[in-house]
Amino acid sequence: MSDVHPVSVTGFSVLSALGRGAEAQLAAALPGAPAFGEVRRFDTSNRRVTRAATAADARSLEEELLDAVIDACADAGLTPAQRATTPLFLAVHGRSGVRGLATRAAKIYTSACVSASTAVADAATLIRNGYAERIVVAAGYLVESDQFALFDAGRALSDDSTVRPFSLDRRGLLLGDAVVAVVLQSGEGLAEVAGWGRAGDAYHPCQPAPDGQGLAAAIEAALRKAELPTDVVGYINANATGTAMSDASEAAAIRTVFPADVPVSSTKSVHGHALEASGLLELVMTVLALRAGKLPVNAGFTSPDPSCPLDLILDAPRPATAQYGLTLNAAFGGANTALLVRAG
């Protein structure tokens, strides 16, 4: 194992509808204060749902991503010369709107809701095995009319203005803005990316496998990569979007892997589903929570669902009792990812 390099987060930049920077994310996410409101960015008058989590001061996606990369590199203490020579892995819906930045990217990930988490896993693999000293992973999604219309037409959006992960009366997801950049580097940093796993269940183009075996396999792979047992995990930031089948499948995956209760919440309940950027935003949220020693509330919850028998964090933030946390993501087509981080 002497040739294996530890992989750490050494700097980051984050924007969501909760605000800019770490303090804004924690101030809203810990107590479970959602950022959903009426969409003003485009016309929703002919839509079934009219709400999302949007940042009022967001500029164009490319402008935000460029600044996020610069700010994350500065946070990591990189010089402009080091930033210029550091590979960029970019997770976005497509090149449209980010063409300038896309030409600078070493890799572009468009694998839906696991785009950013897949980019992190690829970057960590290269660093761990000594093929790169550092890599910047950036991801961005700003709520826009086309994707909003698709999710609305598909009846995936919550029609009661609330995201209720794992709650019996959950009615769907709400979209949200996120522009995030993270510097991953060999050595010590703000947090260690200790393990990562990816798996597919190939069950259905849109529906997850009810038994959650694909996601369970990803979690187990992340733990094997880190050479750690299940009982080190003290928090799970769930993919949970507030949709009936997805949440139940994820709960089944968690119960398959973890024989004892682990505190669970979904920060999507406050910042919304940021599609390609979700994995990176939720990685940062997990790191921030562990470093703060407080675990965020699973907002919107009203009543238990027998199909989701989990130890959910309700009513108030819970003290963190362990350094390790998992952040989970899943996408259409049966793609599943798990990232295991150590912080605190």
C-alpha cells in the first residue's frame, strides 16, 4: 500500500440558492430551512409546478463556473501558474453555455445526476494511484426552462412546494441551482476522500431497482476502497429526492449494507436537486457538516413511511459522533455512486 496516495479536498467554492460560501450553506441546511420559491428566471405560467431553489444573484453558468474554479484554487493556496496547469474535470448538462470553459476541461461529464460524483471518483483514482498530483472538479447547473419543463411534464416535481425525503406523503423533487468547484490533491487537506464506489443495476430506464442492490453495491465498493468497516460511518447524506420509488429503493440499499442505524438526511430537502452538480454540492455539504460537528435536518418530513425505516435527523441538527460520512447519488439508467469522506 506504500504507493497509494491519500486524496484530500484542499479548497472549494460553492454557490446554491442557500447563498454563496460555506457559512450560507450551513446556516440554512443545518436547521432545515428550504430555499424554494417562485421561479422568476423564466415564464412558468403554463406549468403545473412553479417553484424551485434559485439564486437571485446568479450570473451566467460559465461566469459562475469560471469564478468558482478560481476561488477554489485560491482557497487551496494554488498560484495562478499552478491553477493553469491543473487538470479540470467538468460536470455539466452539455457544452452549450460553457463553451469557453469546456475547451479547457480535460474531461466533461454529462451522466445526469451522477456526473459530478463520477468526476470525483475518476479524479480520486488518478491521484490515489500517483497519475496526478491535483485535479479540479467543477460542476454547475442553474435552473432553466427546458429541464424544468421536462421534469414538470413527467410529473416528477412536487406540487405542494416542498421536498419531503423519505416521508410517507412525499410528492416529488424540486430543482435547484448549484455551482461548485473542489480541488482534490494528494496529501492532507480539509477532508479526505477515503473511498468511492460506482455500480449499475440495469433495472429500468427510469426506475431504480426496488431492492436497492445497485446502490448497495456502490456503498460496499466505497468501504472496500477505504478498507473500512460499516461502523465507522456516522452520517449519510442521501440521494433522496422525495420521489416514492427512489427513496424506498435507497432506504433498502442503506438497510442492506448497515446492520445498525446510521443518521440519515437529504440536503436536497433545502437546496433542491441540482442535476449534474448534485454530487459535488452534496459532497461539500457533507464535508461542511462533519467539520462543523453538526448533522443537517431532513427537512419537509411529516410522517414515517414503513418502506423507509431509517434513523432520520428530524426537528433539529444532531451532533456528529464520527468523522466519516457517505454521500450517495443515483441517476436514470440505474447508475449509482457513493463517496466516503473523513472530516471533523
